[in-house]
Amino acid sequence: MAPTNIFKFRAATLAAGDERWFVEAWDSTLPYLAAIGSTNQWQYIPSNLPGAVDKVKKMVADSDISAEKYPVSSPAILEGGIPPPDWARAYVASIDVKKEDIPIALADKYSSVDKDVVSIPVGAMILQGKSSEYVRSVIPEQDEKEPFIYLLFLMTDHRAGAFAKGSGSALLGIAKEEVKNLGLKRLCGDCWRGNGRRLVGYYEGQGLMAIGDFDVPKNEQDSWEGCVVEWRT
């Protein structure tokens, strides 16, 4: 049996240049998605689009601002029992790897590091205090009766190969702890439902339940097929 990866977690920050790594890791998902028949999940290379790069930078910047404004996640920051709409948390999962074992796809990136063991980022997650606009046919911006935090972004760096295995599940564990720390009972998020709902099945395997489908028009003929998922304490 392969050993279980042991991850460390930290806040993603602009100061650490994490927005650049987020985009590189996002790019790394495209060959994997093509290999499993999920090309339509992302139809562009994020690093080639200034809008995508700016979007990621804003995600990390929002987390920086929120971490300063709300340094501790607790019920004390809730407004009438509801997370502040500007609450956000960006996380990076990393793993310690012997320098000689670093995957080829990342070797150049760490070749100049003068250490025997290198900490490499392998996964990323962004949480926020409101839902995304495109899912509001299924859930509102926020639910006053059953408030939630929203999983905006979850990603694995496929350049890391086997060292990234399990990072998504580990990050979801952190998201569930954030829910509990805030005194809430719900974690919501969304994912692509194409390719036989394969990604929906992944989230269901992590304890989240599909609660509604939606479609985001891309042009007159096509739309992006999504599904809202939910975990409850």
C-alpha cells in the first residue's frame, strides 16, 4: 500500500506570490482533464487570459484583506448569525519532498533551492461568505435560515504527481473545520457536472450531496453544466 501523503496548510497570500502559482497549477489541470474526457470543464488556458489571472489575484487579495479584518474564524464575526459577505479564506496545501524526488515537471522550479527537503505546494482552496452569482438559481447569495460558507475554488497541482494525491480531500477537511469554527452547519459549493457527473461523484465521495443543477450560457448554442453540492455537520 502506498504511503499516505502528509500535508501542511497555510494561508495563500499575495506576499508569497501565491496568485502566480495558482494560475500555473490551474494550467496543469488541462492535460489531466483531457485524459479523462473532461476537456469541456475548462476550455481555455488560464495563464493566457489576463482576465483569469486577474480573477485569481483578486481571490487571493480578498483573502488577505479578510484575514486582517477577521483574523479568527468564530461565531463572534457573524452578522445576525450570517457570515460577512466579505469573509474569505484562501489556503495552500504543501508537502515536504526530498529534493532528488521532486517530479520532473517541477524540477526546474526548485533546482536552485539549497535544501535537502523542499516544501512544494500541491493544492489550493478558496472559501467565501457568499455564493457565486451563477449558482443563484439553486441557492441564494446567503441563506438567513441556514447560513453557509461557500467553496469557491478547489484545485490540485497535477505537476506534483503522486505527491498531490489526497490534497483535495485534506483541504475539504479544512473547509469543514472552518464551518464548525464559525458555528455554522453548511458548506456549499459547485462543480462541473459533465462527463457523466464524474466530478459530482468525487464530491459525493467526500461527503457532499448534490442539491441542484444549473447551466451558465457560454454562447447561443452551448452552456457550462454545473451542480451545487452541500455538506452538513
